[in-house]
Amino acid sequence: MRQLRGLMKKDWTLIKSHVLLALLLDVTIPILVAFFYPMEVWQGILIFALTIMALHLLLPLVLLAILFTKEMDRPDIFFHSTASIHKINASKFFIAIAATVVSFTWAGVIALAALWMAPELSSLSELIPSGGFFSVVILVYAVGISIVFYFFMTIFFSIKPKIGGFAYIVTFGLFFVFLDLWSTFQETGIYKAVANFWVIDLSGLDTLSGFSTTYGNLVISTEQSATFPFGQLIVTMVLLSLLYLLSAYWFEKKVRV
């Protein structure tokens, strides 16, 4: 446990300046753009704050790329660490996701502050539960995307010593092949049968069944499906777990040697 805490402290040191920059951008971008956008200031801040919140899907990818790239710059230290690949990954994933949650929450505070500036607040209590649900969905997707990114990053680092800069092209090409294979797999009868198993009906939950309101000329809508495909979630979790284990084994045997 002491070794894991040490790894986390080191990883935080590597990316803390980038995280502080992200927190600064969470504030400055919505405010600066809002003043030049042809609508009320609070509306501009709200729109761009929500946009930044959605873009947090990509933040853990950026942070993981920074962490692993900095490690690969010092292979004499990284490759001879006594920590297992799973401890190394646990540290980097935890720091990247935790930093994303902090930045995401800060952007959410900016969005709520913009709503407080709205002329009407009668529907705010109804909007927050749906907004919280969408926040959880975005962060869960961010974790899944991070695992997929780790897989392709492992491919990149394993082939870069052999083909140099061409590894970027090969990795991107394999990513699009992966997307095509995933789309094909989703159309198979096996996937549909499992994914459609245990679909939970959420129509009885008013706070999660969709919401729409208007502030001036700005329409805020959280309309969404009133079902939760639990079977699809299980399939995705199993596949992501297998993908992580494959990536970690590959990284240990082909990259960190």
C-alpha cells in the first residue's frame, strides 16, 4: 500500500500543472466566450460550461498519455521499478480519473452559477437530478474510454521502437478497424440477445425520465430513454475487463521489458 501511495504521489507531481491549467480553462473559456457570444452572458456561460463538461470524456485520455509518455522518457527508472504493472496502472488511472472528477465538478459549479444568474429558477430543482444522472454517465463513459485508450497506447508503445513515427498511423488505422469490428459485433444475434437481457424500466422515476424547461430564449432539455439496459452494461464491463487484462499483460511483456 505504501508503494501505491508513493506511485500516486509521483503521478500527481507529473500532471498537477496540467490539472491546474484545466481548472483555469474551466472558468476562463465559458466566461470569455460568453462575453463575445450573441446572447445573454449567463446563457453563454451555461452553454460553454456544459460543453466543457462533455469534453471531460477526453480529459483522462490526455492525462494518461502525459503520464505514460513521461514514464517512457525515463525507461531506466520506469522499466526497473519493482511495482507490478497493475499497481502502476492503478496509480495512473486513479490519478487521471480523480483529476477528471475534480475538473468536471468545477465545470459543473460554473454551470450552476450561470443558472443562478437566470431570470427564473422555478425548474432548477427538477433539472439537478437529471443533470446529476448525466454527470454519472459521462464519468462512467470516461472510465471505459480510458481502458480502450490504454489498449491502443500499449500497441503504440510496443511498435514504436520498430517503426518509429509510422506507429502513429498504424495505431490510428487499427483503431478504426477496431470500431468496425465492434459495430459488426453489435449486430450479431448473440450480442443483441445478451444486451437486451434485463432491461430496467425507468419510466416511473420522474427525475430520470426526461425534463425540459425554458429560460428566456434558451431551452434546456434532458430528454432521455426511460430504460436502462443492464445486460448491455454487463457485456461492456466484461469486455472492458478482458481488454484491460490483455493490455496490461502485453505492456508487461512487450513494452516494459
